[in-house]
Amino acid sequence: MGPINGVLILGGAILAAIGLLRARGPWSRYQALRAQDANIARYEAWRGGIRDDAKTGASVAMEILQRQARIGALVAVLGVVLVVVGLLVH
């Protein structure tokens, strides 16, 4: 294993860790907002009211959090790809 392999593996591992850390926070907050939104929908259905599908602050926040989590996951996948490339390069 040469120095290039070591750099690729180390860089990939660091990128994967950073990506996972970046994706974890927004993803958990997104899940909490989604659960709260589902709870509100169940309550309004129980009341017999019609749910307004207009864009709310929570729906905008969920879109932003989902995008942040997706970017973090993409960085983690890129890190894993670098680790694999580092293992395959001779």
C-alpha cells in the first residue's frame, strides 16, 4: 500500500465521518417535525376539519432540513467511495 492509498483511505474516512455528523442533526430534527405534522393531521382529521395544504413555516423548515441531511449523506457516500478507491488503487 502506497502513500496515495493511505491518503485516499484517510481522507475518505474523514469525509465519511464529517458527512454522517452533518446529516445526523438535521435528519433527527426533520423526523421530529414530520412526526409533529402527522400528529396535527390526525388531530384535525379526528376533529373533522379540513386541513389546509398551504405552505407553512414548518413545511419550509422540513424542506431545508431534508436538503441539509441529503447533502451530509452525499458527503458521507463520497467518503466511502474514496475509501474504496484507496483500497482498489495499486
